Amino acid sequence: MPGLVNALVIVAVAALVITRQFAARRIDDDRRWWLLPAILTVMAVRSPGILDAQHRVASASLLAAELLIALATGAGWAWTTRVWVEPDGAVWSRTTRAGAAVWAGGIALRLALFGLGTALGIHQDSSALLLALALTLLVRSGILVLRAGTLHGADGPATAYGDRTASWAEAADAATRPARKERV
């Protein structure tokens, strides 16, 4: 039963997080950005089946690879997120197309790892995926909070990888205009 609960939580959290990130969202300064990843981590580590008892080394290796992919996905997603400051000082963010590509790449790599584990006969519990999702969200949120902290008092948007800027002149012009929220 915990595997089914974990699978439902993974699908629900991923759907919620992904859909919310493509809309402009305010980045709050409060310290609760780590709360959802902490809850997901507790749910993941409470399950005793995170490692296969018969293939501990191979299972731990797959888990380590999963966590490295999660780390890279979270960092890539955060650095491909557009962050800007409104005239009232509020910091906003919105995932770019490059961020969606990072997510797709992370999912493809996770599927490849799952396929490798299945081919090797290693039992893989959903709690490993839940732990990886928690790490992805923790890294992304942490980097966005750091980026938001550096923008307070900035005049224009901070560029993200994947933003289209035609020239340095346009970038300089955009930096002198007040930032505004993108239409969604």
C-alpha cells in the first residue's frame, strides 16, 4: 500500500508543481520554501524498501545516480527560470521553455535508470523517486530564493538560460525599463 500512496503523491506533486511553474508566481521571502521537500523526504525515508535487500550495492548505486539526476534537474530548472522584480519590489518567477526541456531530460534519464534497474533484476521502490523529487524541488527552490535575494532593488529582469535576447542594446534597454509581469 505505501508504494501506491507514494505513486499517487508523486503524480499529484509533479502535476501541481509543473503546472504552477508555467504561470508567473511571486517568490516569497519566507523560510517555508523547504517545507514540501522536507515532507516528501520524510515520506520517502519512512519506507524500508528504498534499497533492494538482495542487491544492496547495485540498488544504492541506482539511488545515487537518481539523486545526482535530481540535483542536476533542480539546478537546471532553477537557472532556466526567468526571475524579475516588479516596481513594488516583489520578485516573480516563471519557468521558460528551456526549463521544460530540463524537466523532460530529467524524466528521460530517470526512465533510463528504471529500465537499467529492471534489466538487472533490482527491485525499485517508489520511495527512491519520491526522494529524488524532494531533492529536485529543494535545489530549485533554494536557488530561486538565492536569485530572488540578489534581485531586491534591481531595476530589470534577470535573464535565464533560454531567454531570447536579440542584442546587447535591447538587453540594456530592458534593464532601464521598469520590470513588468509577463502575460500568461
